[in-house]
Amino acid sequence: MAAVNIQDLVSDDFDYGRWSSNVQKSLVESGVWDVVANGVSPDPTKNPELAATIKVVDLAQWRNCVIKNLKALKIIQSSLPHSFFRKTISVASAKDLWDLLKKGNDNEEVRQAKLRKLEKQFEELMMHYGEPMDFYLGRFLDITDQLRNSGNPKPDDEVIEKLLTSLSWEYDEAIPVVKEFMNLPDMTLHDLLNCYDMFGSHVDAMPHMLMDFIKSLRKAKAEQTWCGVCKKYNHYQEDCYYNPMVITSSGIKGQCFQCGERGHYARDCDTRKMQLVAKAADKEQQKIGVKADFTYDEDMWMVYKTTSEHMTPYEKFFSTLDRTVRAQVELANGNVIMAEGRGNARIMINGVKMVIKDVLFVPGINRNVLSFSQMAKSGYSMEMGGGEITIRDGTGKIFAQTMREKRGIALRLQVVKS
């Protein structure tokens, strides 16, 4: 194996914990994890003693391990950020590459450095002018989720304060009303997220809409019974089926209506956050599928922040395509279709040829999709202002500029056909 500098495989932007979990699962499903865990023995035909005695069946097994090693190496390398991939081309062993990545990233010094960066990102996090609320909540929840996964979750009070002080100036009139909403009895972080989700996309109307909602809550609470567990007005909290402290006449303990599990309040359930992220993704994808309100040209690529994969329905776009890859793709309307391959597509933008790696071939969709979360892993960033979108690459150079339209963020990319 050619020498690889271990520091080249370390980056604050590389979430090793999440990456290793996902890739190991993929390796196991592909039946090649054993060669990553155990490695491949040297070529027995190069050892005179072994070459003279080795059985045909044993040689066939060794060759099968070599093939599995190449497949595992391909899976690992194709899952890495582009900056990492270029530096690992010389590595010939899947086990060697896996061990290098683990050694470089799975240590206390790297974890503390990444934690410090996350803390700084949370501290400096602000909504951009003109940024849709669901985009901002997606960014916000991504950072708080990473902090939680690192074992250093932010207290709810601190998260609430950040949500109240980090919106753009467009929400200046709404913030006092939001604070009044949070002063109602039993309001929690989940209620604030729900408030932003319900009213945040209507910037100008938000103060009036939210104030009307507050009045209706006060009126209902004054006139009816009130349950602080499920936020309903037709029973008391001590009688609520969803109160985990209540045992029914049949001896069954109450359950959380968000996740169905027993032993905690619904208002404390993390499932709400995941539902919010999923809802933002649904809004953003605008029901990717056959039925849609818009048409999409072949050279049009829609950029979505919460979509996890690049996708295209056009087989002719691929310069390489692995037809053995199969994956389920869930549409915004709940339907599930199958991806029928994964590969690379060559594009040209501003006269420069580039490669989009790891694009899923999904014949059942009606548009090309660029996952900005995948682009961000390679150092790309997005700026929004006055309806204009600017996307920069990892060096800070402008990759693309466009205007946000009703169907979302659309880029015109010329595909270089093989």
C-alpha cells in the first residue's frame, strides 16, 4: 500500500461516527464486511512452499476474497468526501483504508475538536435574510442533533433562547408575539418548533395569525378542561391516557402519542423533531414522483437541502453505472420506489467539466435531484439574499448562481454524455 498521510483523512466536516455506521451497514448488506474486518491474505502463488501444496478450492476462495476486497474498497471510497477520495486512490486494501480512517478520526482529540466546532456553529447560527423557515429549522436541528449525538446536548432553555434570537430581521414584529406564546402554561421546545412550523412560512402575517391562535388557546382553556400532556381541552391531565404516570383500570400504563412508547410524556419525545425534519423534506421535495404541478427539463437539476441522495431518472446521463445497487426511495406522498443503480454523471458548468459522484438511477421520478447535504460534505456552501441563491465550492469559488423560483432552487447543468 502506498503511504497515505493519516492527517489527510481527518476533517472537522467529516462526521466519522455517522459515516462509519452507515458504511458498515452497507458493507454487511453487500456481504463484504468480513474482508474489511479480517483483511485478505497475501497471494499464495507468490510463496513457493504454498504454491506447491495449495488446493484448487483454497486458491478459488482466496481469489473470491480478492474480488470482495475490491468491491468493499469501492464502497468505502465512493462514500467518502471528494477531498478524501482523491487521497485514497493508492490504497489497495479495504481493511487498511478502514483502519486508517478509524485511527485518524475515532480518537478523543478529534472528537473534542469537532465538538468545539459544533459549539461555535451553534453560537454563530443565524437565519439568512430570505431563507425559508423550513430550511433554517433543518440547519438548526442538524446542529443540535449532532451535539446530542456527541453526548453534549444543549439544554432546552438554551435552544429556545437561540431560536428566539437567531431569526432574521424580517421576524422582528413576530418575536414579541412568539415570546407571549411561550409564556402560556406548559409551553416547551416542541411547542416552539411547532409554532415556527405552523406560522413561520408566513412572515408578514405571522404576528396576527399567532396572536389569533394565542387568543383561541386562552379562550378554550378558560372555558374547558385542559390536559397539559396531550394539549387537549376535553379532559384533565390526571385522566389522560397518554400520561405515563396514569394506570388505566385494565392495568395498562399510558403511552406517548408521538412514538407509541410508554414511560415518557409526549411533550418530551424526540420523535416530534424527526417529524418536523421529515415534513420540511416533504415540503422541499414538492412530491417528487410522476404527479407534479411543475414540469422539469432534462438539463434542470433541483437542489434540495434535506434530500440525502443525488438522483436522476435518465440512464444516459451516467458515465459509470453499477446496476447491482438497489435502494428504496420514499417519495413525499409516502410511496416507495426502487433505485436501479448508482454511478457518476459528468456535467459541465461555466465551461468546466465536473463529476457528480454517487448518483442514484431512479426511473420513477420526474426530475434530476442534487442533495445539498451531500454537497456540503464536500465543502460546498449556500448563500441566500433577495431571492438570489449563490452556491460556492470548498475553495470559496462560485459554483452556481440562480434565482429561487416557485418550484425551488433549479440549476441548469449540461451533461457530458459518455
